[in-house]
Amino acid sequence: MEIIKVNDYNEMSQKAFSFFKEQLKKNPASVLGLATGSTPLGLYGLLIKELKGRQDLSFKTVNLDEYIGLGKDDEQSYYNFMFKNLFSELSLPSANWHVPEGRGRNNLSRFIKLLQDIGQRDIQLLGIGANGHIGFVEPSHKFPEQEAMIINLTQQTIQDNSRFFEDDMTKVPTQAITMGVPQILNAKKIIILASGENKAEAVKKAIQGPVTPQCPASILQEHSNVTWIIDELAGSKL
Ligand code: PGA
């Protein structure tokens, strides 16, 4: 496990960007696993700066998760998040980027098929929840073994994410579709970003604690190519 400590959010984003830039230089047709949330926004801004206007983009992406019940047109869907914050600015063909569907029949089996079809990810980007979740694999008594699944969100995640739903917890969807642990670990390289004091406890448990489903990110200790990029506040308990 590689741990890169940086001063702040901007430096974290720059550092993450350097890995993605290098990967796309090495293989412009890379498969990238992407994430949503406040954490990757800086990285996406840098990718837009780098790639905007390029007509030759050929990489493919797949996102970790989506809220159940939200569709492409919902302001808070992760599809819309990715469109607004990255893909609307790039000339990447729409067939090249994917977000699991939060609505529709058989959305779980369609997501599993998509993951099989798109192939092994060269890089999987992750954030970490204040409760240690990765994707929407929430803390529980057992690591889920499915490639992908529909799960119930924990109260903490609902509370954390209510900031995107007018601070109204009742407006936050209660379920999500997410890549499971085996899929997340199947990526060739994992880059996990953490910024801010509210992540410090989860970061400490994930890196220095035992591997436990109570802190899903701790499973990354078992992957052979993980890079943590952690700012000063998120790393303050290490
Ligand atoms: P955040 O979420 O980037 O909005 O803090 C991270 C996560 O929950 O995985």
C-alpha cells in the first residue's frame, strides 16, 4: 500500500490527476472506474482542462454506484453528476461512459453484464465515507460477496448526503446500486482519495485497523496496488 500525504484538497486533486494523466498516456483506451461526491470534483476539473476539445478520446469509464429510484433526469442522480461535472465538457462518445441505472427492470443484472463487458479497470478511483464505506458498500457484519448489489444506505450515509438534498434526510434515497467488494478489488490499480477532518477516523481505521466489514475500506489492505492520497486533515489521526 502506498500512502501519499499532501497538504490540502488541491494538492490531492493534482496528485490524483497525475496518475490518470500517466495512465491515459500509457493507454489512451484505458478502462477507468469513477466515483462521485465532493472528493473527486477537483480531479474532474483538472481532467476537463487537460482533455477538453480533444476529439480523439477513446477511454471507457464505469461508475461505482447510483441511487435507487433516481434516473438520468434527476438533479441528484449520479448519472447527472457525472454528466454535469465531467462528460458534458468532453467529446468522449456517450457510449464510452457508464453509470449503473437506479431505475428500470433488471438494472442489477444489466450492471453486472456491463462490468463483465467493459473488462478489468486499469484504475478504480474511490472516495471514502465518514463511516468507512467505499462505493456504497456500507459497514456490516460480513463483507458482501456479490459482484454488484442493491443495498440499504446507513443512517450516517443518509445524513452525510442530505447536504445534496436540501439538508432534508427524508429526501435522500434509502437504497443504492453499487459495485461489490470483488468488483472493486478486481481493478488493476486503486486510487483512494480522502480530504477533510470528517474522514480522519475512517482513514485511520481503514489503513491501521484490522480488515473488517465494519470498515469496508479496510479490505483495500488486501489489494496489491493501492495508493491512498490523503490531505493533512484526513490524515491527522494516522
Ligand atoms: P464525499 O463522499 O466525496 O462526498 O465525501 C465520499 C464517499 O462517500 O465515498
